Amino acid sequence: MAPETGRRRGWFRFFVATLFAAAAVAGQISSGTNNTTAAVAVNVGVIVDMDRADFAGQVWLSCVEMAVSEFYGSHPNYTTRVVITARDSRRDDVVQAAASALDLIKNVQVQAILGPDTSMQANFLIPLGEKAHVPIVSFSATSPTLASIGSPYFFRATQNDSTQVNAVAAIFKAFGWRQAVPIYVDDAFGQGIIPSLVDSLEAVDARIPYRSAISPSATDDQIGEELYKLMTMQTRVFIVHVSPDLGPRLFVKAKEVGMMSAGYVWIITDGLTVFLPSFHPSVLRSMQGVLGVKPHVPQTQAVLNFTTRWRRKFQRDHPEILDANLNSYGLRAYDATWALAMAVEKAGAATYFSFESDKTKKYMVGVSRNGQNLASALLGTSFRGLFGGFALEADGQLRASAYEVVNVNGNADRVVGYWTPPPAGELTTRSSSKVASQLGTVIWPGDPGAVPKGFEIPMSGKKLRIGVPVKPGFREFVSVSTDPETNETTVTGYCMDVFEAVVKTLPYALPFEYVPFAKPNGESNGSYNDLVNQVFLGNLDAVVGDITIIANRSNYVDFTLPYTESGVSMVVPVRPDGSKNAWSFLKPLTWDLWVTTFLFFLFIGFVVWVLEHRISKDFRGPPSHQAGTSLWFSFSTMAFAQRRNRLDKTW
């Protein structure tokens, strides 16, 4: 009986404990449900291109969705919840992107927009966002011109193109190239980088002699025509800044026309470099030896874990897509979404998200009541993201970060160096912090081992016609001689040596030929003025010789700085005199001069005696005394300064 009673009590205790546990779980569930119900839903739009061949739109959207899910999984007690609404911009269509933004703002009443893909689309969306007080947060629009708009509602969560051009300039400095031709797509994305590129190259003593703009809709024939034009130029270093759609066609055509051979240098910006893993192997075979720059992604455990999670999610959501690749823009989209969710929570603490709109005006967009607070919260948001520290500057631009320098080798790109932003601002290798005049081993197009010079004399290149004077004298300056057997003309002299030394120091090839200014019989064809006038008439490109810079010639041609001064000098032989006689200073005094001096000595003494002996006692006495006094006075008058008082004399 007792055991049965104890067994009943045990069951009773178990039942009571189970009941309390169930009540506690129900309370937690109810509490969680109430928290979720209490959270404020904040609509956020996403505009990406879902029709891209590399599936980048789907990749970036999946990163945004993962960011929202994982952010609130890490912050379950937040009082706001970002709700994503996606729109398709449809093949880089500016009008469609603007229409999508207008739909999101007017009908969905989004409080912010993530995207769009391109700088040209962003250029149209920024005014809409500013008018509606809706922040536009772009993670892939890189054109520097967007920053110049100065909108307080535009935020760039990726690197500005004006940053990566400094990495390109560092490559030029490392290899000593002095010229480059940019090949860029003729739209807002391509044009925006040119001013920054020019400034950065000028800082390392490099210049841009020509710019090659290619239309986004250019055919293969039009691309080939432009490449053939570039082949006729001396410059062999090309900086390619085009879209991922245009880039593969450009390099396939460059390979076809022979511009991926030895001597050529190709540098691509991150607009192509980050998409290299998505290119077909045949395209990569056409890009062997290409250098590229792209943002440095720190290979942290967080990045590796995220990549694994993203791959599982993407394959689950898009089983039909087998070759999608996660690039740096996807990581930027993830970090941008986290930043936006944090800013929404900060701004939502003050007021609710809603729009002021006039429903009587059908085509007018509303104004977000909390847009200004959300924009301010975005500027104050900082955290540790997948790309490292995330923080926006006062102008809404992301702080500069490091870049990788990669080299296309085989079917992949290989890191050969890094560029760090100022104050360092220099190239470094993987294992060293020293400035890399040596990057890692670089494979160059056509000739893997030889560093290209950066210039070459085209086969069809025109030589400069350099005129030289023909004259009989002063052959040390200019000498023109003709071999009677071969009829070849040889030009030598000091002027030629100076000119050729200058040409050798130029950072590019300068083909030229000397053209003697002579008649068929070898005589001079005119004066120096006639020779200079040939440059003015266009018959000669320049003149080298002992030509004086005078005013009338300067009215027609430009002169270089003079390397020698003109004038007349006397050259006499030096005759050394070995005599060391102490009286040698008397040699210029001849006997005639001595006799003349003695006679003047006597004459002056006589004149003094005539004038003084009647009134001065010093000149009286015996004749010898008078003669001595007069001669002494004559000598002292010629040799010493007299300090006697002057007396008025009356004769």
C-alpha cells in the first residue's frame, strides 16, 4: 500500500512540473510573439538587374536577404524590421530603373533603396531620392561624378573609382611607364573615372596622349576598328575601364588583331577584375598576362563562413543556376544592408516611418517623414563587417581601403601585390611591406618574362623630318658629308650630339631623319632664315644646328633653350715666361721714356726756381744750394702730395 502511495505522489509531482514547464514555454512564445508583433515594419526597396548573364543581380539580392535574416537573428529585440521589396532594372535600362524607383517610393512607400547596379542608373535615381527624402544606398555604382552631385540622400557603400586609380598609378611608378591610353565605355561609368585617372598619372610623371571611348552598344567590327587605330600609335599601355558585358568582347577582339602579344600592357579596373571568375575560359585565354586591380577582401573566418552559407542558400533558391559566383559587390551589399538596418533602428526610436503625400496629385511622390533622421543615422553608423570596418564619411562616401593587384594566368587571377591607401599609398608584396619595384612574378602578354617598355615604333609610323644647315665653316658644330659610292648622307657635329642625347632620354620612341638643307649639287639651299622658314611652311618638322635665336625668327617658330652662347672671342697662344728677375717690372719702360722723364724733371725744377727764388729764402744762396732745392722740389712735386699753405702771389 505504501509503495503505491509513493508512486502516485511521484506521478503527481511530474505532472505539476510538466505543467509549469509548459506554461513557461507558452509564456516565452507569447512574449516573443508580442515582441514580433510590436516591431515596426520598414519597407526597403532593392533595384538590381535580374537579366545579367553572370547572374550578379540574383547573387546580390540573395546577399541582401541573408543580411536581413542574419541581422535580426543577431538582434531579436530590435523594435524595427526591414522588409525587402525587389524590383528588376532589366538589362541596365535607365528608364526602367527610374520607373522601378518611382514605383517603390510612391506605391510601396519604401524608406530607403539599395542599388541600383550602375552609375548611370544611380545618376537618375539620386534626384528622386532627394525629392522624396529617401536615401539611395548603392553598393556597386562607383563613378566619381556621383559624389559631385552633393545629395545628402546618396550613400556609396563601395569604393569610389577615384581611389582605385591611385593603385593604377602606383603600378606605373613601379614599372616606369610614362604613357597610357585609357579605353573606357562612353557613359557615366566610363567617363567619370577619366579626370581622376589623369591627375593620378600626372602625379607619377605619366601622361595620356589619346583617349579611346567605346559605345556601350558598339559592334565587334567597331571595336576592331578602334583597336586597329590604337595599333598605329606608339603607346603600348592600355587601361581598360568598361562594363562586364563589353570587356570580354574587347579582349577577344584584341587577341584576334594581335594586341595580346609581346610588348603590350593591359590593366583592367575593378569593374572587370571582380567579374573575372564569371568569364568563360575562352575569354580568359584571350586575357593572359592582363594586370588588374580590385578591392582587397580579408580572408577572415567570417567571410569564409558567410561564403559557405551563401552557396547553400543560393543553390537552394536557384537550383537552375550552376555557375554563379560571389564577388566583392555581394559582400558590399551584405554590409550595406546591415548598415541600413542599424540606421533604421536608430531613426525608428524617434518616430514612425510614414509618408506625407497629396493623393489629389496623381503623379506627385510623397515625402518621407523620417528620411532626414534615417540619412543622419546612416552617417553615424559604424561596425565591423565582412569587408572590415564600415564607416561613411561626412559626404556619404565609404572610406578608402586596400586594393589587390592581380595577374591573369591560366583560368584564374593570381594576386601579385597590394596597394594600401594613404598615408602609405604604396605597392607591397604579399610577404613584405617594402615598396615593390618588384611585385610578385608577373606574366606578360606574349612574352612572360620580359617587362614591356610601354612604347613601340609602329610599322606605319611617320619619322620626323629634321632639317640641318649646309655650310662650309665651323664643321665642329654641324657637318654634312655624302659618301660618293653609296650616296648616303652623314650628319655629325656637336649640335647633333646634343639633339640625339635629348632624344635618348625621352620616355617614348621618337623616330627621325636628318634632311640637309641643300641643293642637288650639295650646295646650301639658302640662308639660315630660309631654313627656319621651312618649319613654318610645314616642309620640315624641326631644325637642328648652330642657329641663333633672334626676334624675327621667333615670330614664326619656337626655339628650345640655348645650349651654348653666341659671341666673338679671341684665342691667343700662351707663351710661358720662366724669368724670375725682380726688376722685370721695369721692362715696359723704354730708353725714350726714361730720357723724356728726366728732361721733364729738369724742366719742372727750372720753372719752380724761376717762380720762387725771388720771394722764398729756400731758393737763395749758393748756386749749388739753389739747384739742389729746385731739383728736390721738382722730384717731390711728382712723387709726393704737397701739404703747404697756399699763398696768394702777385707777379
